[in-house]
Amino acid sequence: MFSGAQISLYPMADDFVGVILGALGALDPWRDKLRIETDDISTLLVGPPEVLFPAMRDLFVAAARSGKHCVLSATISRGCPGEPDDPICRSDALGGPVGPLGPRKDAAIAAVHNAAATGQPAAAQFSLYVMGTDDHMDEIYGCIDFLKQSGVYERSKHFCTKLRGDAGAIFSALDEAFCRFGPGAGHVTLDVTVSANSPSAV
């Protein structure tokens, strides 16, 4: 299976280059477990979810600790039929048979409650897209129900769900949504925006 994320980091500051370059070191512990490609629009991270989400979390938190308003925009995908399998993406979290929704929701809630705190408050909004299954709305509603019990749910918005809390719990919730909902070996995507230090936070 292929899994990865196209990410862009936007510090709202005159010294945005310094904030971005200063945050890149946070990816160092993950570099040998990821394929990383950068161009003038985004950075592609290819690897298993248990590496992708901590790497994105660490990059975002490192930038947000600058105190500047920082936004991470990401499109995250697994199982896309147009992508070849890549051994670097091998993961025990994906590809197996999908069990009943109830135990999956319980496991996701527990994972978020046990996520390590980063000390960085953040807000996020995201949409889950489950492709190619007739029961996709059951999976999406199951994910929303999990989020409402996760401790980071703030509210539903048009086309997406808003989260607020510690960045560690938020990225854990995104990871759980990505891995536990939708077919185990099927095509699932997330459209994600994460923000910290916004002057318009409400």
C-alpha cells in the first residue's frame, strides 16, 4: 500500500523563511523512515502512518513554538489505486480486515486520550473521504462519533469537523481517523488544516 502526505507550512511572519528552516530539524528523527520530496508548492512525505503523523506533529509544533501564527495544510492519502506499492509504507496499522465500528471507535478514543502532550495549543479542521465503498457514510459518521468523544472535538462546520486542544492529541485524532475508518486496504484521504497562535482565535 502507498501512504503519504503533501504538506505546506505557512508561518504568518516577516521572517517566515527562518521559522520554516528552524522547524525542519524536527523532521530529523523521522528522515530514515520517510521519503521526502520538496518543490516550490509543497513537501511530499511518504511513509507509514505511525511515522507520518508524528513527523507532521513535530514539524508543526517546532514552527508554532516560534510564537508566530503558523498553519500546516496537508492532503493525506492511503491506498490510492493510482499509486504503486512502496515498501517504506509498510504498516501494521493498515491493510488488515476491518472489524465492527464500535471497537474501532473505542480504540481510537483510547489512543487520543493516551497521546503524549506537546504543550502546544492548536486548532484544526479536517474532512475524511472514504473512497469506493457503499458504506462510506457509516464510516464517516462513525469517525464523527469517535471525535465527539475524543476530548478534542469542538464543533461541526460545513464540509469539515473542527478540533481544538494540545497538538499531540489533535495529530493523534487525525492519525486515528486516517487508520481506523474506511476499508483497511482501501483508498482514504484527509484534507487537513492545523493552526496555532492565531490572532483571531475564538
